[in-house]
Amino acid sequence: MGCGDFFFTLLVTFSVALITYNILISANTPLKQDLPGPSSRSSLSVDPIIKMPVERSGKSSFGKKRLFHTAVTASDSVYNTWQCRVMYYWYKKHKDGPNSEMGGFTRILHSGKPDQFMEEIPTFIAQPLPSGMDQGYIVLNRPWAFVQWLQKADIKEDYILMAEPDHIIVKPIPNLSKDGLGAAFPFFYIEPKKYESVLRKYFPEDKGPITNIDPIGNSPVIIGKESLKKIAPTWMNVSLAMKKDPETDKAFGWVLEMYAYAVSSALHGVGNILYKDLMIQPPWDTEIGKKFIIHYTYGCDYDMKGKLTYGKIGEWRFDKRSYDTVAPPKTFPCLRQVFQRVWLLWVVEICMYVLHQFESHASLGNRWKSGNCNILAGNGTKLRPLMADVHNLQFLPTVSYYAYPIARVFLNVETHEPSLLLCLIVLSYVCCYRHVPLNRGQSSRM
């Protein structure tokens, strides 16, 4: 047996051992099986993207915390609702982490009436704009909703983080604003200099150079509450004025409301510290690094070899817009798994069986003790790992960005045992580096 085969066999053996260990230990591991609701925190959480800290201290090394309130505007559509549930879940996961200055959370629901998730997500009901005023551009309800919330709600914190439903918080967020400046993510497509002639309708020359308008939208932005109270009414009025003007509407399109916020902030003399590390936007960004938020606004399309096919619907895809009338499924289809070695499929099947126990809310320990835990019982067509048929390893982090955080919420469970996740990681790399195409005549289904 060659050195490579020996190392491969050793890795698989190690993987199986870790899985077995996880099965035995999981008998005494508590599982949280409820949907996101009132926070019930554990002392340890493990995530394949972000490893949660063991110790969560409420003290800041810089003294008194400057807490900010996270606010998300949304309609009562299925599309907005499932995104808000995912967003709120991850907010709770990281709220009390180290260096966090995250305070309360509010979903500003601008449908004008309660929905079924009022008890799950802290919610403020705002009235929508009068019929027809948004001209089909529903985002215009956002500034009007903020105006109502700021006027009527009792907001304890002195700062606000304006976020969006399609944001996934991946680590505790500190208050990045300082010295009266907001903290904002710079968008490459917000170009005040390019559209100076249009923007001067709303930002006259006596207000200063066009460069005073920062290349930002209203989200993500961390800003002082009192500053936002001044900006919000102007933001609403500028948004409506821009939408009514054909030239402006044509120039800015779907980012019109973002320009309106940037202009309004400049009109009130509120500058912003631009933080590129505040957020990533897959599929263009492939590493989380020091970032705090994943913004999954772009569609994600790949061919079966893991090559990005942006602009063309791929053989594998995730696009939030595909789920406008129904929430995403509990599991996402992965790229076709093609392995020649049956015993490698057996190892994959073990991993998937263990995951299936968590998905089905079964007591893994009781099943093991009663002798009903048959590792060959998993359905391979349903219990597939999120591993790619990869030669381009950049596909894997993209799957992690989209599928894991979203599916985790709808599985309604948490795993607290790192060995299973470690085993899956090891197995993923085994599959990547020892990939062997299936011979012709063999079934490619798992």
C-alpha cells in the first residue's frame, strides 16, 4: 500500500472514530429544539463558520459599554419574514459575545398590522405609506417606518444599528462609531461624484463639496440615536422627492433610497467612518476574516465543478429571491457526489445518519442504548453532506455562507459537540483531495 493510500485510510479511520465518539457523547448533550424565541443561551456553541467563545464576559476592556439597538425594517411577506427569523437567530447567538456592544433588537414591521411572529421577534408596528405613494418601490416605506419608530418607541440605547433582513451576524459587533461620526459600510456602486449633477438638486453647492456625501446606504450603519432622529425625516422627504423626479429615478433605480440616506446624512453634517470590514457580500467575497456581517443579496450560481457562473443560472444555485413565497428548505441540494469507493460512501452515510438524528429531533443517546441506531439506515438521497465535487475550493465557503446559517435556523436545533463538526471537516477534505470520478455504468446517485 502506498504512502498516499495509507494516509487516506488513516484519515477515514480517524473520521469514523470521531463520529463514534460524538454518538456516545451526544447522549448527554442538551439539544435546543425550539424556534428562535426568548433567549436561552448555552455556555458553549460551535459553528463551522465561527467558533463561539467559551467565556462570555459582560465587561468591556474599555470601560462602560456604548450599546446600540439593532433595528430591521420589514414587510409581512413570506420573503421578508424568513429572512428576519434567520437574522434574529444569529443576532441572539452573538449578542452577549466578547467585545459585543449589541443591545436590544426591533423588527420594524411596516405592514400596519401584527403577524404571527410578534412573540418570536421583538416588533414595532409601523404604518405603511399611503397607497400609491411608494410607486411600486416598497423600500420607500423604510425611512417612513424609521421616523415612526424613533418618534414613538422607548429606545434605551444611545446608538442604533440599521440592519436588513438579509444580514447574517457572524460575530459579536462592537460599537464602531465614535466622535459623533457614524460607522458605515462603503458600497462600490454608490458614486456621488459620478452623479453630481443629479445630486445637486438635493445637496446644493452651499452645503459643501459633493465628496461630503459618503458612498453608503442606510444599512449597515451604526449611528447616534439623536443624530438619526434628525436625519430620518429628511431621509424620508428626500427619498420621496427623488422618486418623483424622473431623471433621479432613472439614474439611481433600486439604490435610490440608499442615495437619499447618504444625502440626508451629509445635509445634517453627520459624517461616517467607512468600514469595509463591517460586511461581506458573497459570492464576490469568499472569506469571512474579520467581518461581522454576511449580506446575501446576490444570487449564487455554480456549475457542477464549482465554477461561478454569475449572470447565468447555474446547475447549483442559491438566490434569496427564489424563496419569495415559501421559506427555504431545511436542507439544500449539494453538488453531485461522485465517489468510486463504496466504503467511502459508507463513511459519508455515517455522518449523514448522525446529522439526521439532530434534524429529526430524535434522542441519539436513547437510540444508541436501545440498539436501534443502525448506521446503515440513513437515506443517502436525502442525507447528503454540504460538500462539493470540487476542484475549485472557493465553492465550499460559499455553501457555508448561505446554506448552513439559514438551514440551521429551520432545523430548530443546536449541536454543542465539536467532534461531529471536526469529523465532517476532515471528511470534506478527504473527499476533496482523494476525489475519484465514478466509473461509467455506476449510478451517480447517493
